Amino acid sequence: MLEFGHGTDADFTCGYRIYISGDTLMVDELREIPKKYAGQKIDLMLVHLGGTTIPSPLVGRLMEPLALMVTMDAEQGLELIQLIQPDITIPIHYDDYDVFASPLEDFRRLVEAAGFSQRVVILDRGEQYGFQVRE
């Protein structure tokens, strides 16, 4: 969590809060975030998507390796939005490599069906999102 604001230490006032998921999956520990920030606004969430999969080692007698997911897919991304409830969500890191199993369109479709379209901003590569820190 990044907090931008005014003041120092004891008199700090948060004027903008950003949550960055990083490369993770929807794990139970993420459920602590809304508890820790209860009653506090989360302005922006950057969620790493794509359902990145990597080959896992051979397991037991299996002759073919299994795929191991290491970043959220579309369903987990939507679940995170519903959990964190940020004002705006920007999906990132969803098409950087050829190991992605969950295309952005899957996320877009789920977000629309859940009624979150107005709270998700999809940026083109190189595009920027601006924000202002509240006083």
C-alpha cells in the first residue's frame, strides 16, 4: 500500500492511497487488507493479471509437467476488486510474456457482468493515469 499525503509522522494526512497487488494469487492473507484499512478510502488499485503460468516440476509418476499459476487470472482479479473496493482499478502486467493464460478480455467481460465497468480503467501501453493528492 502506498500512501501519499501531507505532514510528517504524527501529523501525516493521507490524501491518496494506492494498492499494488504485485505478482500474487488470491490468497487468504489478502483478506486482511480491508480489515486493516476499514473506513479508509483506497483510491486506486493496480492489479497484476494474466494468469501467468509456468511449468512445474514433474510430479510423482506423471510424465507431463503441470502448469503452475503465479499471477491472478480474470476471476481472481474480479474477486480482488470485490474485496478491496477501490475507487479505480487498473489491470497491468497481463500481456508482457507468452506465459499468460487469462487474456484481458476475460477480465473485461467479468468486470462488466459484475457492474464494475465504470471503476476499471484499461490503459494502452504507454498511456498514463493521472491523479491528485487531496489536501
